[in-house]
Amino acid sequence: MTNTAQRLSYKAFGLQINSEFPLPELPTCDDPGILGAISVTREELSSKWQEIPKLSSHIGVSSDHEVMFQVPEIAIFSIRDGHSIVVSPFAAADEDCIRLYILGSCMGVLLMQRNILPLHGSAIVVNNKAYALLGQSGAGKSTLASYLMDQGYYMISDDVIPIMLTEGVPLAIPGYPQQKLWEQSLQHLGLQSSEYRPLFKRETKFAVPVHNQFHNEPLPLAGVFELEVKSEGSVAIGPIQGLEKFNTLFNHTYQKLMIDRMGIREWHFSTLARFVNRLPMYRLSRPADGFSAPRQTSLLLEAIYEGVDQ
């Protein structure tokens, strides 16, 4: 661990992260990551925020590969050229909330600046291969991943899944050993919320460390499961085919609204096109009510080991 007066070095998303902000969720490290090193620093950004061309009231993009966004009462963030995240906190800003933005929105933009595809979901390990669980907020991605870990499987990332292409093969890069679970999910899984830290003040979502079941090396991405919630019916699974595969990965790209704003649509399209048709994809639906993770797990594993009728 590199320990200077202002910075500590951490490992996540294939990067060595040299940060002036404490990031206790992350393991420390001494070596550059497989994707290199970045910095997270503190700097006054008010003047720069006024000057940068705005795409909206809260997002600015400059021609020299810099993206800035402002979160009221929290901070102004700047992500520069895939190498640095600069944070200008507002007075009395919640440090936990600042960290959520550093490890979430900022990291999603930074990965795209480095031509790494960030998918929104959780990734689990089956037979030494990675499988992505994608879906809208509330679809149950983290809950299903947590149930799979309870059955002995390992997690490779939660919330942001970095995907790197090596000779056309998509590799899932490890995030960091923590899950974010709603209180209801903790209850379903037999966990006590009092044992975990809320992500930030008054939040009912909790940080759950998973150090003992975290896979910390890249693995080939061998399949994708899109989770969806239906108002009625039973748990069901079916294949995703044709152009719908492309749309699935597009819709679940982390920070997808930034793709056109950053002028990287051509890169995004060509990246997906290089592997999307070779990747098995399934849609796993569940009813809104009840705890159906056991049945979802059965169908997911059946699809991995035996496939699903087309």
C-alpha cells in the first residue's frame, strides 16, 4: 500500500486507484492494475464548472475529453481523459454519498473514456466463467447474486461490470468486494440490517462486504441474464435472440445516456457488435410479489448447464 500524506492506493475495476478520499470499501494495493492507474483528487471546481460547455443544467462536456457533473448539496465532479477523477465537495456534503458517486457514476464515465464497456448489473462465477445479471433498478440483480453466493458461488462485480475485449473475447473485470442490498432483500436472505452500514444517511440500502466470496481475477463473460419483473405469473426463462441481444446490452450499459453526450456512439456500437452474437442471452422474469430467488437460481443454472429451447 502506498501511503503518502494525502493518498492511499486501492484496487478496483482493473485499476490502481490513488485517492485523496478514503475508499474503505476497496482493497488496498501496491501494483498498477491490468488497466493501469488513475487518481482521485480534491480540487476547487466552481470556476471551471461555470466555463465548461453545458449539455444540461447539471452536465458539461469539453472538447479535451473532460466530463463534469454537479450534484446539488454533494459535489462537482470532473472525469478527465480516463485518468483522473477530481471532486469539489460542497460544504457539509455527506462523504458516504461522495464515495457512491466516485465508485458509480464517475467510474462508469472513466471506463468509457478508456474504451472499457461498463454494464449495469451483477456478475457471478459459475464453472470459472462470468455470467452477467442485468436489469432495471429493482429487478433483483443483487438479490439473486446474493442468493447464488449463499449457495456457494462467487461474485465478480456488483452494480458496474467492466467488460474488456481481448482478441474478440469479452472479459469481465472484477469490481470490488461489496454488494448493495435493500433492507427487504436482507430480510429475505435472513440477514440483519443492524449488522450493516447504510450506504448514506436515511438510506434503506446497505453495504454488504463479500470478501470471502469475491473473485478477484478477470474471467471470460460466458452469458447474460436480463432480469425483469412482471405484475403476475410465475418465474420463467426464455432466450434473447437477434437484434434484441444488441438492444439488451445497449439498454444496460452503465451511464448509457452519456454515450451520445460523450460522442462515443460509434465506439459503443462497434464494441457490442464484436461479441454480441456469440454470447448466449436469456430473459429471466419473476412476479413482483414474493421471494423467488431459489426458483430463479434453478432456471439460471439449468440454462447454463443445459441451455434453453429456442
